[in-house]
Amino acid sequence: MWTIVIALIVAIWAIATYNRLLVYRHRVENARAQVDVQLKRRYDLIPRLVETVRGYAQHEERIFERIAELRTQALQSPTPQQQEALEEQVRHGISNLIALAESYPELKANQNFLSLQEELSDTEDKIRYARQFYNDTVMRYNLSIQRFPTLLIAPLMGFREQPLFTLDHAVQEREVPS
């Protein structure tokens, strides 16, 4: 009699745990999709920004080509980890493009360029928020998998820890600027 009651309690707990972890897994997938939406928005802005700057700085063709290559690679990256690595390079390329534009006063005054720069800044803020939301969601998911007694059955049910969305230069950003 007691073995049936204990078996029933364990079965109910296992089902409830599976359902809870399933919800967390879907939240992680949704959060990652939101990061991808914002990155896609940035990738869609890049060609417009490049074309605007290109009209003023035609002799800087290598910068334009490199940003276009990185954008294409990031859009086609098969895993989040590969996309993260390319993201750093895309951000650096955009920074170089904006720095290049600073040396052209006519371009800095161009309304189209200013509008694109504002859109890009807004998109960067949204990307930061989406990454933060993703990392918070992954943290909750990973913690739920690591807690006892769930850690005993989560791997058996196919639940694995998910990686956080990190930046390669995060250590450098924590340093005090000179």
C-alpha cells in the first residue's frame, strides 16, 4: 500500500518537474528568438548605413566590404555561439563605420545618416535588453535543472544547461579606462 502511494507521489513529482522544465526551455527558446529579431533589425540597417556613408567616403571600400561579409556570415551562422563570435566583429565594424563618418562634416549633417544613426542606437539598446532577458531566462532554466532533486532526473528527460549570451570583450569592458 505504502509503495503504491510513494510511487504515485514520485510519478506526480516527475510529471510536474518535466512540465516545469519544458516551460522554462520554451522561455529560453523564445528569449533567444527575441535576440535574433533585434539582431536581424540591426543587420537590416547595416546596408542602408553603409550606402549612406559610401556616397561620401568612396575610397574606404575595404571597410564596406568587411561589414557586408560579417553581416552575411552572422545571418547564416548555424549556432548561437558562432553568431555571438561574429557579433563582436559586426559591432566593431559598425563602430569603425561611424568613426569614419566623423571625418566627413557633410555626412554628419546628412539627415538620412542622422536618422540611421539614431535607429542603430535604438536597435543596440534593444539588443542589450533582449540579451539581458535571454540571460536572465537561461539563468532561471539552468538553476532549475541544477537544483536537488531535479538534477537527478533532468538529464534523463533530455534537459541540458543552455549557454549564456556573452561578449568576448566583456573583460575589457570591466576594466577602468585609462
